[in-house]
Amino acid sequence: MLNSSILTLVQIFTILVKFITQTIFIKYLGKEYLGLNGLFTNVLSVLSFAELGVGSAIVFSLYSPLAHRDEKSISGLMNLFRKAYNAIGIIIAVAGLIMIPVLPFLIKDYHSLTHVSLYFILYISNSVVSYFFTYKRSLLIADQKEYISALNQLKYTALQVVLQVAVLFFFHSYAYYLIVAIITTLLSNFTISRKVDRLYPYLSQHKDVKVDKKSLHIIRNNIVGMVGSKIGSIVVRSTDNLLLSAFMGIYVVGVYSNYLLIVTSISSIFTKLISSVTASVGNLIAEDNKKRTFDVFKTHYTINFFIVAISAGCLFVSLNPFIKFWAGKSYTLALSIVVVIVLNYFFDQLRQSSLTFITAYGLFVANGKKSVVEAIMNFAFSFTLLVGFHLGIRGVLLGTILTNLILNSWWEPLLLFRAGFGFRKKYMRFYLINYWLCNLTSLIFTFLIAQLIFHLDGYLNTSNFLVALLNSVLMVIFQIIFFTLFYSRTSGYKYLIRIIIRLVAKRH
């Protein structure tokens, strides 16, 4: 609860200040630089393949020694982590330099922009410098103290935003904007490194301790499994802007990036909320009570489903009014594109419960194999629909939706039920009822309520911000009524009611 609440609040604050920064960014630098920034983000995500899932594999390996307070094993793993991340930082720096000659092929209107190579080097540098300190955050995550890392990031995010807004206001410079990010990233990672050294003083006493051969073998196997997951994640999440930039131009990327900022911001809040219990689930799994773990999963899944359905409904009815208010009518997309954006969000976020438990179980190898197939399918679908059928943004996102429906929707829960819970017979019931029946019912209900809300909007003569706010409030009310009528007997619903009652009781 501590990790979930603090991480969620920090994420909300981070999103709010991102909106402030992007608003100033749009005003002083415009759509082209906004698109360039979005493209660089995706290029960096591709280059981050060099990380190979080392972080996740070592965090998983830390659960057991932390539970037994085995200081030498913890120190050995952190020493390995340090060496690995130093090497990764250097590899990304070299890969970034190699990418510079490729940029003209990724940006359709490359020659209409100036100093693109300089901006790219600065953007990549921000990532590179982080790898030399950030590995110590993983110890806090594994030890269920991620809130300490989050609060550190909160402080330096606030500093970064103040400085970046000042730079944009006074200098209108994208280069200075990026330099500020590099400096604050260094400060944030350096201070958290010192904090970890104080919390775990034995790390400095065992600087030469190495990981034993058995643990090293397990880590290597997990990293091999994570390679597949990494490929899948990069292709699914990081190639959209690359395809749009190469075939439609940086202008389209700039317009789409505002929608992407809102959707990924909402997604990151709920992903933090849902996945912040991974270490706690790992602890529960270590107790080897499969029935208890399965019961927790069902509650976790239901809560995630409620969150996803309500937030998707709010995004559907509020995205365009909010964009009109925030960035202007020229930055809005057709409602049909908004439908596809929201559906992509809906099906992607539904995966988070399964992925949280798959990570906690350490099922990296099996899930990694699936991710390679996922990457190939997603790119093939997106490329064909974009280039062959000329569907633009719709095509790129429909490729991801099809991949989720055809592959991820059944593979990830099946892997969890077979290799994790050991309840194969319960899988089909879960998949057919919880995934298809519940999801389709929820989507149909959301669409019908959205039509009613859009109809009511025709009678409103007020600001777009108030329209967006009112639309979201109405959607939340209708969704709560829907879930109360049809899901009040589920464990997830009862759990949420107990939390609400407890919070209300504390206030009184």
C-alpha cells in the first residue's frame, strides 16, 4: 500500500509537470520539434535493447537473499549489476553515434530541420549518464522500498521542469532544454546512490564479492529469456513513431505525440499502481501457497479490469475536448483515430496483471519466446496496414491491437496458469469469462454511454476543459453503476469496498 500510494502520487505529479513543460514546448518550439522529441524517445527505446533485461533478472535474483538478509550475496549481485550497467551505458553511447547517419532515413522531412545530430547526441547522453548510477535503485525496488526512489525522482523532476520552462521561455532553445535534463538526471542518480550506500552500508564492505556460479547461471538463463521480451517490448511500444516519421513526416508525429503523452501518462500511473506489488507478490510466491497466490491474482485482475475500463471510457469521451483546450483545434485527430488509440490502451493495460505475476514468478524464458513472435506479428501488421492500406495512425495502432488479441490475450494467462499456479483446468473458464465476455460487455457499455455523453455535449456552450471534465465525471458515474450491478460479488470489488470503508473510518 505504501509503495502503490506514493508511486501513484509521484507519477501523477510527474505527469502534471510534463503537461506544463509540453505546453511551453508547443508554444515556443512548435510541432516539428515536438515530433522530433517524440521520435528521439522511440529511437532511445530501441537502443535500450542493450540493457537485455539485466535489471529485471538481477532484481528477481535479489528477492531470496534480501528475505534471508544474506549481505554477501546481495553485495555480489550489486557488484555484478554495476559492471553490467557501466558496459550497457558505453554500448548505448556507441550505438547512438552509429545511428546518426541513419537519422535522415527515419525523418521524412529531415532537411527542413537544423542541428538534428546535435540534438540527438544530447538526448542520448541523458540516457547514457543514467546507467552509471541508476542501478542502485533496483535494490530499493527488490527490498519493497521503491517509494524512496520515487520521492528522489519527484524532487529532481520538479527541479528539471522549473529549469526547462525557464530555458524555453528565455532562450527558446531545444539544446539547452536537453542539457538541463542531463544535469538533473546526473544529480538525481548521484543522490539516490549516496542514499542507498547509507541504507545498506555493507555494500561498501563487500566491493570485491562476486556472484557464485549457481546464481550466475540462473541470471544468465533469465537474461536469455528477457532478450525475447525486450525485443517484443521495443517493437510493440517503440516503432510507432519511427514508422509514422519515416512514411508520414515529423508533423504527424508532433500531433500524435500529444495524444501519446496523455495516454502513456494515464497508463504509467496505473501500471505503477498495479505493478508496484511485484516484490510483495514475489514474497507471497516464496511461501509456496498456490491457492492463496491464485486468489490474490483474481483480486488483482478484477481491480485492474475496473481501472482500465473506467479510464478507457474517460479517455474516449475527453481526449479531443482536452486537446482542443490544451494545444488548440489544429492538434486534434479524427474521432475514429481516438477510438483506435483508446482500444489500444484498453487491451494493452489488461495485460498488466498477468505480466506482474509472470515477473514475480520469474517466467522470463517462456515469456521471452512468445515476445519474439509478438514482435514479428506486430511489425508485420502495423507496416502492412500503414503502407499497404494507407491507414496512417490507425494502421500502426491496429497492428498492435491485433497482436494483443491474436497472441497476448491467451498466451500470457495460459503461461501463468500452467507454469505458475498449476491450475490448468481453471484457465479456459478464466479466459472465456473474464477476458472475452467481461471485456466485450464493458466495451459495448462504454460505447453506448459515450454516444449519450457526446449527444449531451451538443447542448453545452462552455469551455473545452469543462466539457472534458464533465464528460469524464459522467463516464465514471455510469461505469461505477455498471460495475456495482454486475460485479459486486467479485473478490476485487469487495476488496475495493473494504479499502474505501477503512479510509473513511480513519478520517472519522
